[in-house]
Amino acid sequence: MTATSPFSTTLRERSRAAHSGSEHAGFMADLMRGQGTREDYVALVAQHWFIYEALEAAAETFASDPIAAPFITPKLTRLPALEADLEYLLGPDWRQRISPVPTTGRYVARIREVQGARWAGGFVAHHYTRYLGDLSGGQFIGKIMSRQFELGTNGIGFYVFDEIADPTAFKDVYREQLDAAPWDAAEAERVIAEVLDAYQLNTDLFVDLAAAKAAAA
């Protein structure tokens, strides 16, 4: 990080390759190209539920933390939408029909570890990785899944942020909050490293989903 570069810019530049690698992982690339199945999409939604259950439980822990609190808003909350999506896609017994793949288990464990350590920077790293992605490429993904599997507005609620009228403006404010965080150089590096780890977990998740699909074939 240079003296003239805002933290949000440094973070985006340092994580660009990891972000791109996650987006283009085989399982997700197949879904986006129309080579995946409805079952593939449902499997992805299920893994998101486990991740966001952990992330949004952590948000409750950090709600009064002076560093993390500015990033936390109910406008971003995804768990109710995910649960509605799973009920539509799998039925009322959806909880009994889903289970985490190994990477999801590691992902959830890491979020809980950060939560238990009360490490605000680590929480913000995971918050940033998930929600800013949801507000960016996630909007495109939702439209493609809706069209591909003829879902209409059902089963894609995870990608719909009704309370955020202007995602671009919201992300700009979020980046201003990142720049205002009182991290010294060492802590900023720790946060960047955690973001990179989070992107790797996302990439590994797609690898696990592909392996699970292959094993079931």
C-alpha cells in the first residue's frame, strides 16, 4: 500500500486476480454458460445458506464494534432471501435436504474463528468479499439463472437487493468506509490477506461442487 493509494483501491488491485479466478472457476463458468443444471444452481444456493448463516451471525457480534459497525446494515441481509429461495427450489423440508461441502465447512469455521477472536478487520474482509460481489456480478448472475431455469422472480431472491436503489452509489460509500477504517499498515495487510483467503475459499467451493456433481453422475 502506498501513501497516495486509498486502501479500497489497493485492496481491489491486490485481489483482482483472486477475484477473477473465483469468478471463472469451472463450476460457476459452466452455470453462466448455460452448461449447468437446475440441480447445480440449487447446490450453490444451499452452500450460500451455510456461509451467510455464519456471516450474518457474526454481524450480530460486531454490530457495536466501532470499526465493523459502519459496514453492517440490514439492507445487505441475505439469509431470509436464501431461505425463501430454498423453500421454493426444494420445498418446505429444505433444511433436511442440504449439507455443506468440505470447503463450505472450512469457510464457516473461518468466519466463526474471526467472530470468536473479535477481529473486526477479519470480519470486514469477509463482509467485503461476499456483499460487494453480490452487488456487482451477483446482479448479472441472478438474471441469467432466472432466464436459464425459467424461475421468473422466484428462487433468485438472494440476488435481489430491494432496499438498495443504487448499487453503484452504495458501493462507493462502502469503499469510502474502507478508506476511513483506522488500520495501520500491518493491520491493512492482514485484512488484504484475509480477503485473498476468502476468495480462495470461494474458488475451492466451486471445485468441491464440481467434484460432488461428478461423484453423483
